[in-house]
Amino acid sequence: MKVEIGPLNNYSSSKELIDAINNWILYYNNTRIQAKLNGHSPVEYRQMAA
């Protein structure tokens, strides 16, 4: 995560940093495609298994 959102001093306020972290978490869980999950995001894979 540190590499993907960049150095902490790039953000001018704590709210901006919190927003960046929240956006990264949403991307990581909902959009990011995993080869080991047959090309699905983690959320899609869990929905298919249910």
C-alpha cells in the first residue's frame, strides 16, 4: 500500500490521506483482478461462491 499511495508527505491534509487510503481499499477489494481467482476481483469471487 505504501508504494501505491505514495509517500505520506505528498498529502496536504489528513483528510486527503484518509481519502486516498479509503479509495485504495475500495480498489483493492472491489476492482483489482486476481489471476488466482480466475480473473475476478475478490468481491466477485466471493459472490460467485455464495
